[in-house]
Amino acid sequence: MTTTVYGLKNCDTCKKATKWLDRFAVPYAFVDYREAKPTPETLVDWAGQAGGFAALVNKSSTTWRQLSDNRKAAASDAEWKLLLREHPQLIKRPVVVTADGVMTQGFTDNGFKQRFGVGA
């Protein structure tokens, strides 16, 4: 199995993450979640690992700021799943899932060095 990087093709942070993985020869598959939206089950798993649905969301994004207040106030898992499937670009990027099922979000050089045990 390999690492899967979920994000958006045009996201600068996703590009930095995949370049880092290429540089250190870490095999991965990239999934653009606008084209292949995460399943509700996947979103529930990610939310569980992130500490809740609200922790998955990039609240400084333009998309978030343009949402109506009632959409931002999702109160149930069902509302969160619907919102994130409708607007996958709200998910903090990149989402990195390793073969053991562990999910993390975001990219930093030091964070990836620790996560993948290379380049240190």
C-alpha cells in the first residue's frame, strides 16, 4: 500500500507536499477531491481523527466566508457531511492518509520529516 494525498490540483500547499514526497522518494497517489469527492464514511473517519468535523474545515477560506451563517452552523454529522461533499474545497489541505489509515492535514517540512522518517 501507499500513501494517499487528498487535495486540489491547483493548491500551492498540495503542490509543496507532493514535491516533498517526490524529493524523498515516498510513493503516493494523489486524489483531487473535487473530482473524486470523499465518501460520507471517509469524512466521518477523517473527522474522528481530526477531532471533529469543524477541525477539518479551513475557516479562513473564501468559500467558508461566502457561506451563509446557517450553513456554517452545521449542528449534526449529517449536515457536515453534506456541506463537505458539496464543497470539498473547504477541507484543510492536503489530507494525507498513510497505509496504516492514519490521517493528518496540512504540510510542513518538519512535519513530513517526522511523519515519514526521512530527511532528518
